[in-house]
Amino acid sequence: MKKKTQVTIRTRQTVFVHGLRVRCHQCGAEVPIVSADNAAGVLQTTPDEIRGLLASGNLHAVDEPSGAQVICGNSLTAASSENEISNQGERQ
């Protein structure tokens, strides 16, 4: 008689964003900002996918006072939650 063992691994990632806060014109609020590379890491995706999320409006682009374009922390949190929900749906 053969035994079958199934191992399930669940992970959760918490990201704390500190530092500069700027006004996001789409949110209308002062928000923390994240670089596109860090946003890709949070969402476990590629920079190309981040550009697609920016183009679709799922992530908000914010112009930093230095002129660099960064990601609105509020939109990243929302996208991260949606990503977690869709990943759970795929597993079921």
C-alpha cells in the first residue's frame, strides 16, 4: 500500500513603507511612494507587468519632487490585495 503526502506552503508578505510622502493626484491624498522595482517585488511580477498596471490605471504613477516617477503606495496596497484574492481563487 502506497502513501501519498501533500505539503502546502502558504506565505504572507508585509511591506512597510517609510519616508517621503507626496500627493497622488489620482487618490487625492498624501501617500508613501515605492520604486517600480520594489513594486514588482511586492506583487511578485516583472517590471513589464508593472508598466501594464500603470497603463491600465491599476497602479498610480506619482512624480517625485526630484522628477523621478514612482508608484503610489495606496494603489500598490490595493493591487497587492487584489493579487492575493486572485491567487487564492486560482488555488481552489
